Amino acid sequence: MAVTKSFKELVQRRVSEDKAFAAALLREGIDTMLAGDIDAGKAVLRDYIKATVGFEKLSEATATPAKSLIRMFGPRGNPQARNLFGVIGYLQKQAGVEFHVMPQPR
């Protein structure tokens, strides 16, 4: 299902205006990947990146070509753990948040 441009613009505007929403979107992307839905997690992170730092600035910060980052978070991308965690680390730092993985109580 294609996402309409107006929805993408809505998300980008909301991220730029609401830090709590932006942090929640970043968390959702990471949580979704950790839950095993890699494609959905990459899509959320791609939207987050576009709405915040952009791929060019992320490229400079991670020393990874922008085109490689765009492919990595694309539908057929397969990011290496080193690259993925580097990106997530940078995004957390830029957002002023720090996420931790914790086991769920049984």
C-alpha cells in the first residue's frame, strides 16, 4: 500500500513540532525491528530520518554514503549490525534520548 505524500508531510511536520512524538517514532522503529518486523522498522526509521536529520547529514555523521543509507533503509535493504547500530546511536544522540533493551517480566 502506497503512502500518500500528504501523510508523509503530516508525519514530518508533527516530528518537527513535537519532540515527544519524534522520540516515540524513533522508539517505535527500534522496537519494531527488535520484535522481528525488520521491514516495518526500517520504514519507520526511514521516515524518522527524513523528518529529522536527513540522509545527507546522517551520511556525514556516520561516514556512510547517503545512497548506501537510503538503500539500507529501503524495502530491500539489509543493514549490517555495525551500520545499523551506528545510525541508531547517532539518532538517539541527536534526539537527546537513550533507549535500553530490558527483558519483559514473566
